[in-house]
Amino acid sequence: MSTDAWLVAAALAATAVLLAVAPIDELAFLLQLFGAGTVLGTLIAYRARRRNPDRDTFPLQVRWGCAGLVGALVYAGGEGVLW
């Protein structure tokens, strides 16, 4: 297995652990959408790295993770879950 594949596997495993450990339901919801965004960003970054080995893929992962978190906050705020 190549180094990139190990990094993808490690990111997915870390996200699974993050999703499994949540003290309250509201936080679990936020972490789930953050994790989903991070997984999507990791897959996109993996593909980008395969196309161009010199590309820095960390910003892709961070942006997609943040997009998932913002989406969760917007949805939770609209439903009145957080406040």
C-alpha cells in the first residue's frame, strides 16, 4: 500500500473514532457533519494528489471539514437545537 493510501486510511479511521465518541446528541450531530465533510475532503484530496503529486492537499481537507461544520451549525441553528 502506498503512503497516500495509508494517509487516507488513517484520516478515515480518525474520523470514525471522532464520530463514535460524542458526549451529547447536539455535539454528535455537529461532529457527524464535520466528519462527513472531512471524509469527502479527504477523498477529493486523494484524487487531486493522484493527478498532481506536488499539490498540497491539506487545505482541501480543511475546507471541506469546515464546510460540513458550517452546514451543521446552520441547520442546527435553524431548527433551534443549539440555542
